[in-house]
Amino acid sequence: MDYKNLTDAERKYDYVTVEYAKCDNTLNGWYRFQGDAGTKMVTTCPPAFHCDTAYPIWLNGRHPTIAEGKVTRNVCINKSACCGIPFTIQVKNCSSYYIYRLRNPGQCEARYCSTD
């Protein structure tokens, strides 16, 4: 599948937002976390003002196996509660990495977060 890379280290769940919070309002399509961003979306709730944003987005559940193929998974925006704003995305296990069909989360200062 055709995908774009998300590589900035500030996407990591433990990166504390120090200045202006970023927003993923321009994402639309398949993406892979790679390089300094780590290898996959984080599956535990990051605290607010981490991942270089005010409201971190995290995968609420497990990553799929290769055999499961492309699946729909729940994600959450940590805004006023860990799963304050839930919605769904698609995830695919490509054997040695994952790709995610990400979209505008509808909340500015919300950003998809990653881990190793």
C-alpha cells in the first residue's frame, strides 16, 4: 500500500509539549510511524500536553496480527478524560511494521502519538 512516513521525535508519547501545541488536521490517508517517531501508535493513554500537542491521540486496543489484515480500531483523544473523544481508524500489520489510515481528528491541538 502507498503510505506517508511520520518521523518527528515529538510524536512520542513521552515528549512533553513545551511551546505551541501541534494539530493533525491535515492528515488524510495511510501513514507509518518511522525513524525518530518510533514504530507504532501508542496503546496507553498519554498525559495531556505530550506528543507535541495539547490532546494526544492513542490506539485504544491492540494492534492487529498479520492474519487479521486491515482492521478497524478505536482511537481516543485525551481531552478532559483519557478517552474523552473516541473515533475509529483503520490499521494494517505489514509484517515488520504497521500502517494506519489516519484522518483529521476534528479537534485542533490533537495529534496521533507514537512509541517504539
